[in-house]
Amino acid sequence: MRTRIAFALSLALVGLSFMPANAATKPTVVTAVFKNLLSVTADSMDQLDQKYEADINALDEALLAATKVADDTYNQELSAATTLYTPQIAAANKKADDAKTLFNDNNKIKIGAGGGFFGGTNLANYVDCLIDGKTLRKLKRYCADNIKVPVPGTGTYDGAEWPDWNAGDITTLQLFNAAEPLVQSGIAAGYIILLSPAIFDSSRIAYKQALDDVASLTTKIGNARTAAQTKRSNSVDLATATRASKLADIEDAYQTAKANLQAQQEAASLALLAAKRATKDAANFDKAFTVAYKFEYNKKMVDQIADASWTGEWTFRTIDSILKVNKLAVYGDGIASKYSFSSASAFNSAVGNAFTNEPDFRAALKVLTAIYKKTTNTTLKF
């Protein structure tokens, strides 16, 4: 606080204009300079508030701009990934459809000779149950499609009455079953004979490869989307964190500057009021000003303590109880309403140096006396 007041008031010296002492009476000159200081301080506070708002607006605009850049980059990368992978996925899907069509056009098989039913296996679960060339639905035994089917003139068959598979039966094999290990073993053992073996294998392999390509490309475009989203989030998070850090600096600088100006404003207000009170003793203005300034400062500090909730933290030797503080506050109010040099001096004596020995008062006093001397060519003695 001591540094704050000294710094604030020292800045005030820079911008003040001083009237020569012989150009007007000392009370007029002193009153004018502190009134000017108050005006300059008020302008500075307005400028500080405007700068603070402008700085905050600049941070908001920077965050919006950074967010827009992040969004634009995200959209561009997403568009690039879509442009790259969508045609490839479409082409892979077409290959899969073409391979499936080719397979379905060449998926006829013949039941080969073997020991017992399909060589003792359950291959019937994988082949189609309809026999080639039959207009009626005629299911075979152990077929995955076993259901009760009414057959004209014979009643309803159950699974045990359905006909067995015979060597030479022609049927089809679906694509989703073609690569099953049991089916492949049945083909290798001759229980299933491929009628178009080359196309059967090449088309199903091409279909599987195309589906793998679709899955791989879908993963790639998904990863690209995730990467783009993560990049956007990281960029926005960084911009937000940067804004928060700069905002903290701006807030700190603003609060410090505002406290400086408030300290300057308070000191100038007390000095102006002291100058007006000292005008009553124009012949002894310098001494009257020092008494009035100390009175105003002491009264302000006493009022602050009297108006605050008691915390037990006040340890000033000359103000040793809240009752005494209250009495002093009432005493000071009476003097302020009907001010005189002698009553103010008495009040200062009653308060003692509890406040005027504090660093805040001494720091402000040092600069105020400098302003007074530069204005009047007189050195004040407190």
C-alpha cells in the first residue's frame, strides 16, 4: 500500500500544472492544484476503465478468432478426409457387390460321393436346401431350413421323413458360408464338388478382400475425423487457456492501477478538504493545512474502525478500546460539522500518532508535501 500511494501521487506530479504563488493567494492556489489533481485522477480512472474494457474485448475477439481458425481447420481436414476416403469406400463397396454377384452366378455345387451322409459330417447345415430344377420346395434332411412343409397328397413331413442327400444332387452354397472351415474341408474331401471352382474361389476371396478394404478405409476416415476433432479441441483449449492467463494479468494490472488511482483520489480529496478548512485561517494557512489534513486523515481512519465489525485486530496504543473509538468518531463528527483549528488540533492530540505514523500516511504525505512546495514554495511541517 505504501508503494502504491507513493507511486500514484508521484504520477500526479507529472501531469499537474502549477500556478505561480504570486499569481493568487495561497489558499486559492492550493485549492486549485488539488482540485485539478482530483479532476486528473477522475479522468485517469475513466481511461483505465475504458482500457480495461477494451483489453477484455480484445481477448474475447482473439478467442473468437482462434476458435474460428480451429473450426475452419477442422472443416478443411474433415472435408479432405471425406474427399480422400469416400470414393475409395464407394469403390470397395462396388467391388464387394460385383464379387458377390459373380459368386451368386457361379455358386452351384454337386453333392459328391462319400461315406454315409456327407461323409458323416453336418455339411447339410451350410448348403442350400432346395434342389436345383424343382418347382416345388423340396427340403432335404438335416437342412438348416427344416420346417414343417405341407406336400400335396402326402401330408406334412417332419425332419425324419425328409429325403436324404444323394450323390449328384445339385444345389447352391451361399457366400457367407463359402469360407467356413467345415465347408472348405468338405470341398477338399470331395463331399462338395464346385461346378465353377475358379470363379467360386476368386469371387469369394475378392468379396472378402473388398469388405476388408471397406473396414480399413472406414477406420481411416474415422481416425481422420477423430484426429481433426482432437486437433480442434486442443486448439480451442489452448486459446481458452491463453485468454485466461492474459485475463489474469489484465485483471492484476487493472486492480493495481485502480488501487493506485483510488489512493491518489483519496489523498487528493483529503488535501482539498484540508485546503478549504485551512482557508478559515488564511493568515496561518500552512499550519492550518497540516492540522486540517491530519484531522481529515485521523477522522477517516477512526470512522473506518468505528463502522466496521469488531474483530479484535486493532492494536493501536492510543486507541485501546471500541468504546474509545466510538467516542472519537462522535467527537470527530461534531468537529467536522463545526470546524475550527483549535478543535481539530485537540482531536489530533486525542488520536495521537496511531495512524499518522503508519506507512500509508507517511508515503502519501511525502508526495503531498512535494506538491505543496512546488505550488507554494513552502515546506510543510507535520
